Amino acid sequence: MPEKILVVDDEDIIRESLSYILTNEGFVVDQAENGSIAYEKTLDNYYDLIITDIEMPRMKGTELLEKVSAITSNVSFMVITAYGSLETAIKALRAGAHDYILKPVEFDELIIKIHRLFDMKRLLLENQILRREVQRKYDFSNIIGKSPAMQNVFEMITTVAQTDSTILITGNSGTGKELAARAIHYHSKRKSKPFVAVNCGAISENLIESELFGHKRGAFTGAISDKDGYMKAADGGTLFLDEVSEMPLNLQVKLLRVLQERECTPVGSTMAFPINIRFLATTNRILSDEIEKGRFREDLFYRLNVVELKMPSLKQRQEDIPLLTEHFINKYRVEMTKNVRGIEGSALRTLMNYEWKGEVRELENAIERAVIFARSDTITIHDLPESLQNSREIHLPEKIGALDEFMRRIEKDYILRALEASNYDKERAAIALNLGLSTLYRKIKDLNIEI
């Protein structure tokens, strides 16, 4: 859709010449002979750009800029001025105009400036959309779980996100520690600043110091220029140290100093620079054991462990498995464009009885495979990995009640989610659940579902 431009000038020849040139460039162009008429037009029309003379009767261009800017921030301004009135144009720039044009107008220069302005606006819009998508991706709605254990996690994330305290996130591999870290960042006051993730176990011991702290030219063989490290990149935002227990002892000393002094010294330099960083760290090891074995510094542990956020294992949140299963089915159904709507009861029971040593990550992989091999619109036990098909051992949670009551709660929650997703249209919900409409009505009544 072409951009819409309003040309405002009391000189007919300038106004009409500009309109002719801009229309030939493919823009939609409107005209006004003074600022007062232009302002009235902006009340009834949307413009991407207003090109206005400064000196006009009834309302000057600067006053038009102020009045329009007071009601909308979406319109860009370019002001037209004579060389002798350049100081007035500078005042307009300070008031919010994006650029100025000198009389006599050079049309080629004007076209270049307009295209440059619209290119910049498109980039800013794309950046805003991308930021919203990133924030949505790491919103609580994408951390699945209604169990008491996960509700505690959500509550803690909400509380700690509003602070700058250092957080140590613990839990088994695959429990979603990085997802929790990103949720903390994107719900904090630093969300518009960088989130920089560093896997301390994936970078070689020879490189990690330089990668974290940066280095000066000539600091070591191969350092042919200065390099900013992750600390510099994360300034103003959040630095996420994944698997911090893998960090070598000599670097633990340097990290401790950064946490204490809030300043960082690049390799090969004697000059430290101040940092403004919120630190988040994770570990899947028991750090008290690592301290006893001399592999982790106790003083660093206390600096990192201002607040500990424990991510529960699937064994502690078994009732979330149906919700996670549904989430992953929907995710991979869309990605693979396959008509897989759900999972049969025996397959779901197999998932709930299985001991997930790889936690949520292993469950996701199993569902992804099942969607690939599903031969109908419902995942069966035969679509699951062989390790699950051959599993016979039942691992029950420590605190259990009657099986029928447990399954009743699961079924009730599953039906409620289907009703919510279909905006409580029972016919659509019945199709999504692969049930007859009368069966759905009976289950709503039997399970005391209030809608």
C-alpha cells in the first residue's frame, strides 16, 4: 500500500509541483494551502508524512507540527525553508521534525530523503514487531503447567523479575531453565535491552575468558584487534550464564570480582570499565557438592545464589504431562502441516507412566517423532518411540490418590482447555476432542464443568 503524503504550502506553484513529482513516484498525495487547513485534514485523514512550509498565513509550519504531534506520534514531518531561515528549521528539528528542505527545492534530493525516511520507518516497525514476537515467545503462556509446582515457579518469576537481584536457576537438564531465565528478562524493566546467553560448558577453556570479558589487541597470539566480550554486549540488559558450574576456577575469581565491583577488565588491559548488568545463572549440578570437591568457589556461589529458582522435574509435576503433550502436538502439527488433533488414552497413559530422564525436552522429542509417524489424526501408542512402547514400569508420584479421581481431574482440565480454545463453541470443541456432541454434553455434566 503506497504511503500517503500531505503537502502544505501557500505558494501554489511549489505545492502543485511537489504534488506532481510525488504522485509520479507512486505516493498518494493530498494538498493544503495553509497550516490551518492542513490541521483540519489531519483530524479526518491518516498521513505517513507531512511536508510543510514554515512561513504561512493563519498557521505556521512549526505550529502545525506542534498541534499534530500532540495528537499522534505516527506522522513524520519535513519542513521547507529558505536559506536565510535555517535557524527556524533547526528549531523545527528540535521540536520533532525529521528533516528539512531548502528553497529552491531540489526534487531529486527530496525524493532520496523521503525514501530514506520511509525505509527507516519500515525498519523500526519490523524491529518493534520482532521485539513483540520475542517477548510473546517467552511469555508465561508458553511455559506450560498448572501444577502447584509450576504455579510456584510463575509466582517467583513475577516477583524476582521486578528486581535486579542475581538469580541462580537450578534443576535437571531439560526442565526449562533457559526459558525461565528469558521469562525473567522479558518481564523486567530491562526487557528492551539485550539478553545475552553464554553456555559456559560449550566454549573452550582457552577462549571463554576472552569471550566473556573481551580482549585488547596483542593480548595473546591471534589477538589482532580489540574485541568486546559478552559483558560489554549485555550492558544495560541481562547476562545469562548457562551451566555456570562448568566455568574454570581461574575465571570464577574474575567473575566474582565483576559481581562485587560491577566493573570488567578485558584480557590484556589494566583499565576496567563499569557495567550495568543483571546476572542470571543456571546449573544442573549440586553446587554444594562441587564446592566440597574443590571445583566451585564458595564465595562465588553465595554471590550467584541471592535467589534460587528451582525448576521442578516432570516427576514433581506429572499432572502437567497432558497439557505439555497437547502443546507439543499443536506446535508440531502446525510446523509439519499434519492433521494430528490429539492422542488416544492408552498412549497418554504411557507418557504419564514413563520415567522422563530427559525431562520436558525428552517429552517434546517424543511428541515430535509421534507427529511425524502418526498414521491418523490421533497419536497411538504405536507412534511413540520404541523405548516408550516397551516400557512396562509405572512410576507414580510420591503423593497419589485414587487413579480414577486423578484421571477425572486430567479429563476435566483437558475438556476445559478445548472449550476455551473454541471460545466455548461445543460443536467445535467436540470435533477437536474427537468426541460426539452428545458425549461431550454428558462429560460436561458428569465432570461438573461450569461454563
